[in-house]
Amino acid sequence: MPQNLTRRRLLLALGGLSGMALLAACGQQQATPTSAPAMTGGGAAPSPTAAPATSGMATPTAPAVVKTPGSTVKVVYWGSFSGNLGEAEQGMVKRFNESQNEVVVDYQYQGSYEETAQKLTQALAAGTTPDIVLLSDVWWFKFYLNDVLLPLNDLFAAN
């Protein structure tokens, strides 16, 4: 017998998914060894790449969700896990989507944390951000400092 999905259950599921992703992000990942490019000429070594600049971007606003009876809300979720963690994350999203019919999570793998942050920077500039993004602490803090993350405090306080 299917159960109705309340806002409280949705927030609980999304909070649980985010919590699991945060815990998994604290785990160690194996680094892929790479070799440095050969230096040509007698020049100095190149400087490291800087983090994507987010200045000049508008502060995001909460999307207006209009729920009509019988309609489904789509939530776009950008993930950063690959391998076993990515499969587990996709499995959780699939089970959530199958457990109810009011909210559909559209899981989209975006690559490594750095690649996801770069894509988010581009999406912010274009005004086409996803609803939820999984970022590492290094990256989400940079977006937070640039005031481009949307706080969820009011959503949790409402329930």
C-alpha cells in the first residue's frame, strides 16, 4: 500500500541522502597517479590553476514549486561519486523514486568534486543551476563564501 509523501518525509529522505553523501565524502579515495608534463626551454614552472571565480554571480533564490494535484515534482541532483559509492548513491535515488510518486530525483553524475564545482560555476553564470549539488568541503565552502548557496534553514524550521 503506497504511502503519501509529506514535506517532512521528503526533507527527511533528502537529509538522509545528504548525510550519507557527506559521510562518504569523508572517506579516502585512491588517487590516480599522473606524470608531470616535460618542461621545454628554460622557463619557470607554470603556476597552479586557481579556483573558479564566482564573483559577479547572482545570489540564488528558492525555486517556486507549484504542486498541482496529481503532478510530480522533479528535483535535479548533481552527484560526484563514482565506483561503488556512485552505485550506492544511484541505488538510493532509485529506491527513493520507487517508494513514492510525488517527487522524482533526476540523478546526474558530474565527475570529480573539482569537475562538479567547475560545472556549478558555469551553471551559476548561465542561471541554470540544479536543485541539489554534492560538493566536497573544500568546494562548498568557497561557494558559501561567495554567497551563492541557498540555506535550507527555513525549510527545516517549517517542519
